Amino acid sequence: MTLRLAAAVLGLVLAAGAALADPPRRVVTVNLCLDQLALRLAAPGQLVGVSYLARDPRTSVLADRARDIPGVRPTAESILALKPDLVIFGAMAHANARRLVAAAGVQVLELPWAESLEQAESLIERMAGALGRDGEGRALVASMHERQQQLAWTGPPTATAAVLEANLRTSGKGSLMGELLGMTGYRNLATELGISAYGRFSLEAVLAGQPDVIILDEDSNADPARATAFVDHPAIRTLARHARILSLPMRYAICAGPENLDVLQKLREAHR
């Protein structure tokens, strides 16, 4: 092989390596929590598809950002129509769509569910790396750390809180909301009653527990439904005579991520 030919071959190899190292240009996310991280991390125009839930203001804290991005269903047809070069799925979900997308020659990345702020930070770093946005990932994690330090409660718990969600579900031991309550100086009534991470309350148990703060989404029953009718129940008005009602849109606590810092802010303010 002549020196000129060797140099040409080396140049082709280096060029191919550079192409492989290029960040993806057309990314689709197929999971609400991953959508919201990608909406924060992706370069302008890089994110070309998000799950349909990301565009719904009842479930997504970034619905305004997602409004102009096509929404996808978790089907290969819906995803491949956007001609992605990377599709990010939640791990252990939509197995058939993942298989078909990969079979079409599109790169697939599976990321796990984050159940805590620490896990969310790890997820941010992994997604930022996949998008070629490491600097943005580090900056987002650093901003989360700074705000968390400002809001964290340093003493022992001083109040008891009860979280009421649709169908009188609640967030007990090991839940994300339980972590946020502990970080801001609250005892979680559900945990004290032995309720698991995502268990169910009865209004009688809440009344008997005499919490200092009731956390619910007061707007959830704007369109009356059986699942959220408890918001307007007389028992809640009875509790409000001695407990503070903290209205918190539950979309801020569906996913572990930067939006949880807004929850910490509201919880700290409720101490005052």
C-alpha cells in the first residue's frame, strides 16, 4: 500500500468514526418522564417527537414546550413516520414497538424509571450523553443541587402531611412524594400508617390521623369525576378547620426530575 493510499484510507476511517460520534439529529421519546427531560436537554430542532402525554397540560409540566412537537403513540408506525435516528423508550415498556423500530435499523435507547431525585440526576446524565448534550446535562444537575440545598429542611420533622390523589390513592413508604416530604420537614401520614409506595387511603383514616397539612390537587375535579370527587367531600372541609390545605398539581410529582424542586418550594412555604 502506498503512503498516499494509506493516508486516504486512514482519512476515511477517521471520517467514519467522526460520523458515528455525531449526536443524533432526529430524536423521539416515548415516555412522559423521558419526554420532559428531553425537552429540557435537547438542542433546538433535535427532538422531533414526544409521547402524546407530553402535550397534555394535565399530565405534563412542559406541555407548552411540547405543543409544536409531533405527539406519538407507542407504535412503530407512529414513531417511524418521523424518520428518527434515535428513539428513547422507557425500560421494560412497549417491547413490540422497540423490536420493530430496532428492526427498521433505528438506534434504540432504553432508560429506566427514576424513583428519586438522585436517580433522576443519573438519568439526566445518561440522556444528555445520548443526545450529545453533556454540558447541558451537567448544568441541569448542578442547578438542581443548588436549589435543593436552598430548600432542604435540616432539622427533625415538625408536621404531618397527608397526600390525597385520584381514587384516594396516596404516596407512602418509598415513594417520590414521600422523599420530597421528608426533605422538607414533614412526616408522611401514609408511611406512619404502613401504606406502601402507592397505596390507598380512606377519608376516615385521614380524619383519624389529624394531619397538619392536606396535599391535593384542588383543580383535579374541575370536570367532576368519581375518581376526584373526594376533593369536594365534606370531610375535606372538616379537616380544613384545623389543617392547612395545600393545593399541588400532581403533574409536578409524577416524574422524578427538575419539576420536583417546585414541589419542595411549595412544601417549604406551607411550613410558614
